Amino acid sequence: MKPLRKKKQLIEVGATLVLAAIFSASAAFAGNPDAKEASAEMKWGFKAARQGYWQEALMRFEHANQLTPNQPRILNNVAVAQEANGLYEMALLTYQEGLSLDPNNNSLRRNYMRYQEFYASYIAPPEITDEEGGEDAQENN
Amino acid sequence: MRRKTTELLVILIAVGAVCSAGSREVRIALHLDPELPLDGTENVYVGPILIEPREGENVQSVDLTAAREFETFLRKILRRDAELHLIPKRDDLQPPRNSLGALLLDPEFWKSIRKESAADYVVAASIDVKVLDRAGYTTEEYVSPQDGKTYFRQVMVEETGFSYDILLVVVEAETGNVLHREQITDFQPKNERKLEDYTDMFTDLYTLQNRLIGIFVPRAVQVKRALYSD
């Protein structure tokens, strides 16, 4: 009898948790239709990104950002999509904007660090200027 | 058994509900433009590949082999991966000087290559190879996890292989202008016993290969990023 009661209790707790999550999300969207639409855009954008359609993903994330501006989560996705579309300079600004809003956002911070590593390695590697290179070459003579 | 399964299921649902709001890792192919805007119709001449040992050092047999191997490697990369049209090597086009720096100051040399071979671009390089065969003890600092104090310990360090220092230039043959300059340093680890073996010196040098290809053709770099799903 006891295990059965415990089982029921567990199911009740779980169901309550799920329902609470659904209701809290619904309540958040109830007064703000833009937030609901932004969330839907984020979902579509994420789906598109997973399939490799990064142009569509960027469009969706940017639309979400227009609907609910200054959201670090959305800015993170915009920055990643900008990177995927080769808009590296814009991605840098977007990452910085997101981090200025939420410096403790782990995903944003990790992405930004990875972006910096990539940027330094491939886009703007610490290069030897023509003058320096020329001098080196001349020194070797 | 069934009770445990139910418990697990409930926990999974709760965790799943929380996690669905989190971020997930995605793989992206980031595209990189080539350093030179080539359309693939250009004629490219490879050479000269010069040996420029470090100051105070003489040319050794390894340098000669490395220069020859590098030329073969470069030709293979440019033909196979960059799909460029390479002009066959000509023995009559010998450089008047053995220093790449001095040659770059002499536009007439590059113009003469164009005149003789009809090349649009010339890919030249200077190379220095050092055989590293070092093994010894070095003192290293470490913090003990037991008492948190800093101690010093001796560590055996082995470093055997070839260290490359390459300066690669792409010159516009018509004018003698340097269009691109790439300084590449790389290391090919080799077993101590194989240090005398100079064949395939540039095989599996991905950094070198990647950077060489990146000068001439677009490429993609695979990276990971965290993306929010909603």
C-alpha cells in the first residue's frame, strides 16, 4: 500500500512541476503577445539552424530581437547566426551587446571566448606588417 | 523495479522541462575568404624555394632536402587542393640572389619569370629547418594537492622532430609587387630513430596545409557554439 502511495505522490509532484512550468510560461506570454511571438521565432530559428539554414535562422532571431529587445538569450542566437553567415564584425558587436546586458550568462560568455579565439586565429591573426617583414627579410640578408 | 522506473520517468520529465529552456551545442561551418581574389584561370609559377638558415648557421643536407620536399608539397597542395594551373618548373629561371628579401626588392627578376613562363603569379618561399633532438630534465613547479604547498620537481622532456620556419610570398609577375606574405612556423614531431629519415617531411602538417590553401581558395572551419532553443 505504501509504495503505491509514494508512487502516486511522485507522479503528482512531477505533473505539478510540468504544469507549473507550462502555466508560468503561459502567464508570462499572456500579457505580452510579442514575447510569445518572439519565443516562437526562437524555436523556428533554432530548428532552421539545426538543419543548417542559417540565413533563415538569422532572420528569425533578428525578428525575435525586434519583438523583445535587450534579451541576452536572443542576442546570443543572433550573434551565432551572424557568425554562421560570415558577418563576423557584426557578431562581435552583438556578443558585446549581449554580455553588457548579462555578463554572467555562461553560454554567451563561452561563445564569445570561442569567437575571439576563432577571430584571432583566422580573421585577424597577429600578422607581421609589411615593414616588419621587410626589415626581417633585410636583416637576414 | 516498476517503482524505480516510474521515479526515474518523473525525474526525467521534470529535468527535461527545465532543460528545454537551456542552450544546446551546435556545429557551424564558418566560411573564410581567401587572401587572394583568384578566379582559377591564372597561371602560377612555383619557385624559387630558397634556403635561408638562421644567423650563424650553415646550410646542411637537411635544408637541401627540406627545400626540395617543400616544393613538391607546395605543388601538390596548389594543384590538388587549390586547383590552380601550375606552370612546369624551368631550370633556366635561376634567381640571381639567394635571399628572398633581396629578390623581393628586384622587380625585374619577377618580370623575367613572366616573360619566360607567362605566369600571372609567382609563389616563392624561403625555408629554414632545424632538427630538434633534445632530451633532458627540467625543473617544474607544482602545488601539492595534499598540503597546498609549492614544490619543485624534475621532469624529463623530449623534443625530437623538424622545426620549420617558412616565409611564403605571392608576387604579381607583371609588376613584381608582393601581393601576399605569410610567415609560417610549424613542427613535425618525429621519433628519435626516424630523425635521419628525410622523406615525407611535410606530410600531415595540417597547420601549414590549411594556411597555404587559405591563401588561394575559400575554406570552412568547423566550430561549436551554444544556441538557445527558445
